[in-house]
Amino acid sequence: MVLPYIHSAKEGVLRLGQLLEQYGTYEPNGIAFSDKDEIWWLETIGGHHWAAKRIPDDAYVVAANRMSIDAFEFDAEDTLCSADLEQMITKYQLNPDFDQVNLRHIFGSATIKDTVYNNPRVWFGQKYFNPEIEQDPQDQDLPFICHAKRKISIEDVKFVLSSHYENTKYDVYGNGTEAEKKLFRPIGINRNHDVHILQIRNNVPSAIAGIHWLAFGANTFNTVVPFYANVADTPASYKDADGTFDLNQMYWLSCTTALLGDTDYDFYVDLRNSYTLAAMSAYRRIQNQTDARLDSATDVQAYLAAANEQLAAEAMKRQTELLGKMVISGSENMKLRYNLND
């Protein structure tokens, strides 16, 4: 409904905004639009209203399952919204604040569920990127736009999207009380089907700028793989997962590894860490080689599809090796044993 009609992230916001104003929506949602120059975050307010804000180039956002945009200025260069949004707020006296327009206060939730389901996930992401800032994980007013003191890598994003409050008392695998470990919903959770990081690179030709970093499963025992987006098809091991268990499909392989890892996280985590370092190095080596040899390609999409096949094969091999090492080492700790050498 949007992509075929736009040429930039901002145009995407305006296109979706026009559709929302015309047809409406029954629920709030957050949607990111990005191009090589800008990132915009749009939130549907419900009905026929919406608002969007441009994310500064040196900033990051951690958004959970609640409305995120806080401070908002109408008619600013970095904001867009439905035509009558300001009028509606005024007409129906929706603003609870005296001296600001905070869209989260006006249209968002601030429930007990938010304090255990949404806010802690935002808190942990901001804690990871800005460890120098002390915040309450249940705070209803954690900031929308943040600035880290360092550059954020793909590996950083993957860690946050897979996290379970590591090094805090809320870690389900940690040393807190049982109540503390069950208090907050983790970011990485058993019902994660996939994690994806969409990257547009500005230091390469446009034909290879788009990278779809992808992983399946609960995200505690997997890695993201940098697939080229400018292709017409997807490797079979990454697209054919269905309801039938099959370790030749990356989805089921990743789910199995995470399930086994969950039985004794501390025992298996070093294997996971070694695997992650080696796998990411292998993927980046393939990516660097593919980037460097682009000029030799006569059919760019076919060339990138072949690179994606190589990446998928490498990922399957390394994920299978991890599972094998976990099975072999874990079998030595099974309860079904007897200490006689027969």
C-alpha cells in the first residue's frame, strides 16, 4: 500500500498518513520508515489520526508495545501529523499537562501492565546504550529519543533484541529471587519467531546498500545473518519453515538450540559466545568479499542471491555445529547415568 508509491522515508509517512486519514485504523501501532538519509517513526493513534517524528541522525529509539512519541511540536521541521490533530486535542481537552504537548501522555497508556511488560524492555535497551544514566525500569516516562556516547553496531542491536536483563536481578537465568526473575517480560522470549535488523549502508553502491540481518527462534542461541535485500528469492533453509519439525530448516534448528540452552543456560552460554564470535566473523568475511567483487557481476541480483546461498549454508553449518557441541557436552550431565565403566 505504501512502498510502490514513495521515493523516501518522509514520503512513506505522508502516504500512510493519507491512507489513515481516509480509511482509519482500529488500533495504535508504531511504524518506522527509513532511507539512506532519514528515519521517521510514525504512530497510529486510532481512528483517522496519526503523528510522526524524524529521528535525529545521532540518536536511537527503543520502542516497546505502547505509544512512544513524547514531546511533540506542531509545524516543526521534524514532525508530521494528521491535519486536525492539534485541533482535536484542544477541542476535547485531551492534554493532561499544563506546559507541554506529550503525545504519550495524551494518547498512550500508563498502566500496571506497562510497568512490567513494556517499560522494563525500554529501560534495558537504554541502560545498555547509556550505562551512565540511572533510570527506574518501571518508569512510565522513559525518554523516546536518546543519544549514546558511542556508535551502535549491528552486534549491539542484536544483543538488545535478544536480551533477558543480563547482569540484573531480573534475568530469568540470573541470581535474583524467583519473584524478581519472573517480574518483567524479557525482550528475547520463547515466542520470538524471528529477529531482523534492516540496514541501509551509505558507503557502498546502492545495489548492495540494503542488508536484511535475520535470525530465527528465541534469539538466545543464534546469530543474525547479513542477507542482501536486492534479490528475487530467499535460500530454502530460511523460507520453507512450516509446521513440520525439520532440522534442515533454520527456524527449527534455532528453536531446538534455544530450547536445549534454556535447560542450563550457564553451562551452555560459553559455547554460544564462542559460536557467535566465529559465526559473525565468517558472515562478515563473506559480505566483505561479495562487496569487493561486485564490479565483476553481470547479473547483480543473481550474484547477490548466490552470496545469500553461501551465507545461509555457512549459518546452517555453524548452527548445527553449536547444537552438536551442546548435545555432546550436555549428555555428560544427564541424570540417566551410572558411574561404572561398562
